[in-house]
Amino acid sequence: MLEFKIVKVALESHLNKMTERNEHLFEVDLDKDELWNLYLDSIPVEDNPIFRQRREFDCSCCRHFIKSIGNVVEIKDGVITTVWDFETTEPKWNNVVKKLSDYVKSKAVSDVLI
């Protein structure tokens, strides 16, 4: 079973570092529903069973976060880093965040966030 707390702690730490070391963060132009579906589809089926009507990791809190912050990047010395560029101690989650990072990096920067 995947432990979401591992991802949450690593993601919070990474996002805090991004905001601390940058005056500005940026957004990329992407389809937020597509990003959300990529997140859900990247979690192995055996680790994301359907609970009643939805998959286990299909919650409104995660969906809101991904649609609000999932497209945020930093640009430092010409290198783009996404909110998904971090590692966890859970290899299956590393695969999920890598797919999200690759997707975000494939899109064009479109706006300043902060």
C-alpha cells in the first residue's frame, strides 16, 4: 500500500524551498484536468483500488492542490524545476511525480505566479 504522507511531506518541503529561494515562481500553460488524470493514472492500479465509487487517491483535496499548484515551476539559471521535482522514499511515488514533472516540463511557461 502506498503511503501518501511520504509524498505530502516531501512535496511540502520542496515547495517551501522553491518559495524561499525565489522572488518569483511561474505557471505553465496546461490542461489541469489532464494533469489530474495523469496523476490518477500514474498510480499503480493495485495501489489505488476503487473505494465505493472512486479510486483511493481520488480526493477533492488532492484534486484541488493539483489543479491549483500542479503547474508551478521555478526558473533558476535557465533551468526549470517543477513542484514535482523531488524524491520520496517510496519508489512507486517517485514514478508518479516523475511523470507529472515530465508533463509539466513539456509545456510552455505562461505567467508569473508570485
